[in-house]
Amino acid sequence: MTAQQTADVVKLVSSLGANAVVRASSPPFNTRFAGSVPVPDSWQHVNDDTFFGVRAQRTVDALFRAYGIGSSVFGVPTEFTMTEEIRRRAETVLHRLLPRLAGDTTMLERYLQDVACLDDDTVISDAAQWQAFLTEHGIPADWPGKLHVNDVLGLFGVSLQSPHTLVDAAVHKELRWLSRMVHGYSLRGCTADIGNMLRAGCTTDWVPDVLVLDLEFDDLVVWYVLRALNPQLRVYGQLPAGDAFTAIPRLPVFHNENVYWFTDPQSGNGDTLMTQFHLQNQ
């Protein structure tokens, strides 16, 4: 289950029977009603809070290849992207760090200048293409282990003139931005439910018969994978209240799917779904 754990969801899942084995993806957003909505003690909560960054990116990329997920999943793009905020920040990071650095800064300057020039037309759509971009700029292959602020400058063969300046809040901030610019491209959507699916063993030792989900990007990936493993999978789609969301079940990508839709007044991901499915307020 990857849905938000609301009163309606608890009621729905409980109706599946007392002997049902429930493994619930439980990041903070899904469990925000824990103080007011009692959840059965038998539920097994899964929350892999280490599933982020490079590890998540590479794992999801491998999952896409294994299950033949292409440019979209249920109509939602799966491309990797770098946020405009990171691109815009590149020149600022360069300007603020250069006076503090020792060593030849040519490599760093070229890298940040090229990051600033990346745009939506740049052909970088997966982790392999991002790795090629890094390799072209001389970034060593062990970069995933050197993204900490203490280490990231070493990827470019430079260091701080005075190591004690690392404790300077302004320098620390720019180094964190630099780390994000090396990590670079990631999926547009959240990946928490994907990591929790893997942690729950859903692709190895346990394949569910029922999936309750709230339709965000990571839920859709989970749905796609579990459907491949169990073609008889029953799916319950949790929709926010509002006329705009009645359009989701009518989308062509869902026409041939075995889905039971329900509107949940406690569902809180309306803004995300509006953007994800290009809905309009009615």
C-alpha cells in the first residue's frame, strides 16, 4: 500500500479481511494522520529513509530497464531533469567560491559554466547520459562517494585556501550547492514509495494481490512493476476531493486497468496531481 493512511483508507484496507497481510509505505506524508486515525497493529510499516540521492537514482534507473519502463509511466514522464534553480545557481556558486580556492580552477569553472547552460532541450534523460556528461568534464567515476562538503572540491582538483573556512556558513552553503550540481539530474517525482516497495520485498519474496495508492509518480511506478509481477493485481486509486480529479479515471492510460476509484476528503496531494496529470480547475 502506497496511499496516504487516512480514515477512509484504513476502513478500505480493513474490509479486505482480518487475515490480510498489509505492508504500508510509511513516509511522513503518508502517516501524518497517525495521531488521529488509528491504524491496525498488524500493519507492517516500511520507510526506507536512506532511499534518496545517487542510490535512489541508480536503483530506479535499473528498475526501469528491468521492467521495460520507457519515457513515461501511465502517461507521466520518467525523464531525469535538473531543476532550473540548480542551473541558475551555478554562476553564483562559481563567483562566490573562486576567491576562496587554491589550485587550478579551470576544470571547475568549465563545469559550472556548462551546468548553467543546461536546459530542457539538453539530451540528458537518464543516469547513463548524466554519467557521460560528468566523464566529459573529467569528474572521476567514484564521485557518488565524494559529494560531502568536505570532499566535493577534490573532484575538481582544488581545495579551500584556508581549510578552517569550511565552517564559514556562506562557504558551506555554496559547497552544498556544488554537491547538488554534481549529483545533477534526478527524476521529476518523489521516489519514496519505490524504495519502500523494494524494502518490503515486493519484487522478490512477496507479491501483493491488492494495491492501494494515491497516484503520485512513485505510486505509478510501483503499480507498473507489481502489475507485471501479478497481472491479476487489484488496484484502488485514492483521489482528492474536487471536480478536477474526476478527470483522472477518464484518462486514456487508465481505460483498460483494473482500478476501483474512490474520493478521499483527507487526501492532501491535490496540487501534485493537478500538475502531474495537467488537470484544470473546474
